[in-house]
Amino acid sequence: MIQKFSILAAALLVGACANQIAVPTATANLQATKGNNATGVVTFSQGNGRVLVSGEIKGLKPNAEHAFHVHEKGDCSSGDGMSTGGHFNPTSKPHGAHGDMGSDMHHTGDLPVLKTDANGTVKFNFESTSITVGSGTTNVVGRGLIVHRDPDDYKTQPTGNAGPRIACAIITLN
């Protein structure tokens, strides 16, 4: 009887695992650029045609807004973040606000502005239909992730007049 129960339990466990679908996820470990203090971790989880982007970043200017972008190259070697190149824009759209005028009327790499608390920390959680994780033209894996010193004006082409790059990361597949 115990052996039959063990076999049944094992069969149910295997069946349950077979029904689980792996969700592509990626992580970016932000490090401060030269002369700055910003650090944090950002995760990207693909599911249901959207990517959930969440994270926490510390060491930013308190009670301020900071532009947040995916950049072309996964290269933080320059010390100032400039080695990441320009905004990731495989669909050749103008720079703009994430989510404005439909989900595709901005660079793929244009993400929502980060708003810090009184301690210079931001915790965030948003969804994007503009990016993908692990496959496709808009795949962010292997790209750079940048936090800028200034807010994004969403008008200046192609950068948003966001100022220096104060934190840099390479987005890596988990």
C-alpha cells in the first residue's frame, strides 16, 4: 500500500511539474558610475505578452526624478556609462514617454521615470509591452541599463535631455 501511494504521489508531482511553464527572467545589477553612489537590482520577468520590471535603487538624489533607459550595448567598462551607446531602439521610433500614445510610440529602451523618496531610494514595479526577455527584436538581454542624473523631458531627441549616466548594468538572462 505504501509503495502504491509513493508511486501515485511521484506521478502527481511529475504531472504538476510538467504543467509549469518556465518564465524568462533577467537581472541587472546596477553599479555606480565614477563619482556617483547609485546601486541596485532590477528584474525583468516575461509573461502574458508583457514584461514585469521591478527593482530597488539606492544612492540617488532624494525627492527627485531620474530618467531610466535600456541602452544598445551591454558594456559598462567606460566608467561613465557611455560605453552602453544610445537608447535601445530596434523599431526606429522617436524618443518619448513609456506608455504614451500607445505602447510603441517611443524607443524600446524608454522606461518610466524613477521617483525617489526622501532617502534617495526608489522601489518600483511596472509592466511593459515594448520589451521582451530572451527572444525577439525587442529582447533586452545583453543590453545596458542606465539610470540618469536628471529627469527625462520626453521631448529632446534622441536622449530626453536626461543628463549624465549615474548607474550602469548589463541585463543578463537568469
